[in-house]
Amino acid sequence: MSPERFSRSSRIGFGCASLGSRVGAKVGLAALNRAFDSGINWFDLAPSYGDGLAESIFSNFSRDRRPDIYISTKFGISPPQINVVTSALKPITRGIIKYTPSLRDAVAKVRPRAIKNHFTSDSIMEGIEQSLRRLHTDYVDVLALHDPSPQDLERDDLRIALKNILASGKARAIGIAGSLEAATSALRLDLPIDYVQVANNPLAPQVDPLAASMTAIGKKCHVITHSSFDGIQHIARFIELDPEVKALMLRHYNLPFEHSIRAALVDYSLLTNHSGIVLFSMFSQKNLEFNLRRLNSTPRLDIKSAFEIWRAKIAIGRDSARR
């Protein structure tokens, strides 16, 4: 499924959503260098990431490594409007959250929201040009449509713009990063899509339905997945309440319970998207090393089947609670 031109891409990709917002430039650049030195060469960005700063910060890492890395960026969502005071308070906010992680959700609720773009020919052409300037490069490996609705994809001028971008060499491939419904619509409309990026985790498995859609439509795309840890607290609570499941988890991974859950979710993500790229946020050395260990391990537990059973139990528990 992987296009030949990207055959050297790493199985794990670096998600840069927090670069410039939750993670400052100095820490972020150190993490990018550490990941690259460990064999990570796929980096996922967007104009909205890091409150609009991620692409510019990333360019300080990428400009001397451009032939050795793959850059995927997006069009469709612009960064929020951040005033001078809010920008100046960012380092203080990072420090507070670092020592009081429980405040992260409260801070996220009051942050300005990103702005949804219109998917017109002019706006997408302007968007790719702006991203290239911020990234200090003359091309990206993938330009993905960021969270479009199925209706956004029906525009004839969008199809023309995507073909023009490919012909210009400013993007070597086009992707779509959003819902399963939007991805399926893009494939049905026969847009020049080679990459599909969707969320995937045990509570919202997306890879198998996407594969079924591709088979039905008769088109193959490279699959990139993210959000592996969404629902981790809910999964952990469920397993805590089931002694048999918890014992199986601890026996298999031989790790503290919290790390066992994370290991299981990384294994699930890699197993279900076995021929694609799995994105992780790896700004801490601990997370990078943890993910690489899982990548180089062979799980003895059929984690996909196990999570299917556990997901069914969770659903039964929810139904019982509603009665």
C-alpha cells in the first residue's frame, strides 16, 4: 500500500501538534533531534499546530536534513488568533501544567479555537505556499486536507487545485486527515488521494472499516493513524474492575499497571496498522524510548482480539448502567 517514493519512511511518525504551544521551541527541537537520531523520519505538521508556530519552529530542525526526512503538513484549519498577553504567558502556563498536570484540561478549555478554512482553489493554493515559506522548503512530501466535510470534497475547483499542486511538485502526494466518512467520500470521488490519516484506538477502531471501504471502492492508500491513547483512562478503569483481565495484562507485559496499559495500546496501534505509519507525540525521551521498545518487540498476546473482547464488555457495562 505504501507508495514506492516513501518506502524508506519509519513505521512510527512524530506528531508535532504541541510544538510551539504545550512544548516550547528549545525542548521541541531537542526532541525532534533525538527522534531523528533514533530512526524516526516521518514528521506530521499542520498550520494550526502549536498555535501557528509548529511549522516555523520545525524548519530550524528540518532545513539541514531535508533529503533525509518526510514532511506531511495540511490545509484546512488555521491557527487561533493569539494576543500578545496570551503569547507572553505561554512559558508560565507550561511550567504550571508541568507541575500540576490536572490543570491541563482546564487550560485547554479557555484556549482560543482554531479557525476552519474554506476548501476553495485559491485558498488551498495560498495555504500550501504559506506552509512552504514557514517550513523553508520548496516541497512537502504530503499535503493533507485537514478535517474536511464530505461536502467540501465535492468542489470541482478543489480537484483541479490538488492536481495543480501535484504537477507543480510543491507536494509529492495528497492526503486526507479527518473522519472516516470524509476519507471514504474522497476515495469515492476519485480525488488524487494517496494517504489517509484517521484516528485509531481500541474504543474507536478505524483501520478495518477504512480497509473495507478501500476494497469496495477499488482504491488503495497508505494509512496513517493517530490518537492511540484516546480513552486510556476509561480502558484502565475497566481493566482495574476485572481481576482476570488485569492479571492477564500484568502477566503478559510484566510492567507496572499504567505502563502495561500504554504498552498494550501501542501494540494495538502497530498491529492494526501493520503496513502504515503510527503517529505519536514523543517530546519526552521516556515516551520515545517506550514506543521504540514496543516497535521492536513481538507481542505474545493477541492484543487486537483481546481488545475486541474487552470493548464488548465495556459496551455491555455501559448498557447495564443506563438501565
